[in-house]
Amino acid sequence: MIFRRYFWLSLVVILCTLVWTQPVHAAKYVQSTTPTIFFHGYNSGAHAEQFMVNGIKKAGVSKTSITAEVDADGKVTLLGTIPRQAANPLVMVNFENSRNTDYTMQGQWVKNVIVKLQDRYHFKRINIEAHSMGNLAVMYYLLHDGRDHRLPQIQKQAALAGTFDGAMGWNEPANLTINPKTGKPSRENASFKKLLPLRHTYPQQIKVLNLYGDLGNGNDSQVSNNSSRTLRYLINDRAASYKEVKITGPNASHELLHRNPQVNRELIKFFWEK
């Protein structure tokens, strides 16, 4: 009898917790079937997206995450399943060839992921987050396919430590400065120049959040804030909205930004808070 009494008491407590928790999350966050797709940077992988995804799920935004594996030939395999009507599903992308610097090819891989998700789940809208060089893959996708309305349309785009005008010690122009009002760089590297047509074609429905880390000297140890902030020039006031957020502190270094609780809070606020 005592066991039975405790069993029913425990069951009531669990049910009450579930009933209480769901409305709280539903009231705080958008409940949408639109997926958010995460792209990693150079020489990285889906593991770099795991902290963000885990934090987003822990906050109660979503219960669903899957992985999109992209092999060296661009073939996409989806690992996991997104249940019908799942709220705010999350998709972690893993490029097998993570050292590829052919941005046109990477843009095609982004398209392959989006098409695979569309074929499987018939999504009409998507959100995108990208870290470091993954932002160039996204921008080259937008350059070539951003106006194709047969594809799911991007609603929100979050850029984290974007290497839009290069990375320090590699392809970032020397002594790079920008116009703080327009984001126009003092010099443009080759890949940036190829993206300039986006100034006239960037999809106007997209809301943009640009996050970059500053360790106190205008860079995150690998990418200058000026390079990241040139995104403003590429989208040329065409976006539905544009916001920059500077991340500071010890976790503002390039390799730690995707493991930074402040970044998670900004992403949750941007993508899902009502």
C-alpha cells in the first residue's frame, strides 16, 4: 500500500511538472516547425555545434536535433529524425572535408543540405547559424541560390566570427579598416570581391545577427572585428534587420565562441524569443 501510494504521488508530481513546464516554454519561445541549421568552420565539425545545440535544448527551446553528414563529394546523409510538428528543430551540419577552401563548392554543399531537408521534410522556411569560415559557405550559397524561390527561404541568419574579408595571418588584407557606418573595408580580398553582387541581390526578408569576439585588441585571436563587420557592407542595408553584438571576456577567443554561454543567450534571443 505504501509503495502504491508513493507511486501515484510520484506520477502526479511528474505530470504536474510536465504540464507546468510546457506552457512556460510555449509562452517564452516561438513554437515553429522552421529548422535552424548550424554550419561549422575550417578544420572543424559538428562537435563544434554541440555546445550551442545542447544549451538551446536545455533552455527548453527545442527537444529535437539531427545531424547532416556531408561527404567529400557533397552527398548528404541525415542522421536522426525530425518528428512531425517538432518545435524549433536543430540541424548540425558536418563537412567531411572541413579543410576545403573552395567557397563555391562549399556553397553547393550548403545547398545540398537544404535540398535534402526540403525533400525529406518539405520545409518552406529555414534559419541559419554559421561559425568562422562556415559563413563564407553560406554567403556563396546566397550568391548563387539566394533568389531561387523553389528552395526554402532563409528567415534569420546568425554569423559568428565571420571571416568575410579574410582571417588574420592568412588572407585578411593588411591594416584592414572599415567605415563604421557602412562596413565598407579599406581593402577587399579575392573572395570578398566575388561576393559583392550580394549588395544588390541579398534576400530582403532575412533578419541578420552578426556576433564577433574581441579579446581587447579588436580581434578574437584569429579574425579581426573589422573583417567580421564587413558583412554589413555585403548586405548593403537590404536585410530586414541587422544587429551587431561584440562578445568580450576570456571566452571571446575564436575557438571558444561556439562554447560561450553569452553567445547561446544571444542566439536564443534572436531566433526564438517572442
